[in-house]
Amino acid sequence: MSFVVNEKSSFCLNVVLKNKVGEPLNPITKVEWWVSKPKDQIAYEKQILSDPTPEFTLIIPAEANICDRRKDETRAVVVRVESGVEHVKHDVHPYTVRAFDTVPYPEVAP
């Protein structure tokens, strides 16, 4: 699923972790997440959830959604989950940052 967020805006991402048969994941050893730009550039540093549960909400801060140029940019929230010793899964949630703050707006006519 891909969506659009306005530049310098935060948003919430709801995450539900399930096992192969659709039940809540257990055990959850570790949950990490970060925001990435294309070519593996980091837009927001890795965060580690303390005491993770099968359902949680990530708050993606506005500072992760600032465009470098005057055009829309691609981002992805990457969630890495460890369950026990041998099971690791990455989930990627792509989105677009709409470059509102860097786009020159026309003057308002009198």
C-alpha cells in the first residue's frame, strides 16, 4: 500500500503482527523501524520499540518528511521484527512526500 503525506507533516502507521496462521505473533523478541529514502539513504534513524506487542502504532515524525528539492519524494517505513532466535521479517511501507513547502506558490491576485 502506498500513500501520500504532505511535506513537514507527521502521520501514524498502525502495525499488526501475525504468524503464518493469522494469530497474534508470539513471541516478539525485538521490533525496530526507520524511514528510508531511495538508494538506502536514511531519512529517520532506527528506533527500537521497548516491550513490543502484536499491535502498535508508529508515529512517523514531520522531520522524516522534508523534501530535499522542489519535487515530491519517495520514502518507506521499514519495520524489522524478530520472533525468537531464528525468525526475522522485514516489512516495507512505501509512501510519497508531497513537496508543498519547497514549491513556489503564485502570488495572490489583488
